[in-house]
Amino acid sequence: MICKYYQQRAKGNLSFRGYSGRTKQIRMVYCHECGGHFSERKGTVLEQSRLPEAKACAILRHVRERTGTLATSRLVAVHPDTVTR
């Protein structure tokens, strides 16, 4: 079932309930309309990312500047496959 407020902001139907992730820094969201629970990263480029937000944003900045995969992986200290993913 799709919520009638799907992908709409500021409708007053969302509240934050708990945290997720190894370091408990990703907030979990609850929808009062449909009763669904989901991560605040759902629907963003960080949805499947297990990296800290700061490191993921650093990768995105390098990619935006057209830095190569290997150079980005060295600069951010992650595996090249992480940059590709």
C-alpha cells in the first residue's frame, strides 16, 4: 500500500522513533498515516550506504568534481568498489 503522503514534505504525519546503524546515528521515521517505519535515508543516494555521512558526502563531492575513482578512493580512504557503488 502506498501512503497518500508518499514523497510529500511537511504534512505532519512523520515522527522519529529510534535509531539504526552500527553507531546509532541514522534516525528511523514512523508515518502516522500508513503506520510504516523506514530510515530517514530511504529514497536518497545514501539509502544503501553503510558509510558515515561525512565520508559519503566527501565521496560525492569528489565525484561531482569529476575526480577519478582511484583518486577518490585514495583521498577518502575507501576501497575503489565503494566509490563505484
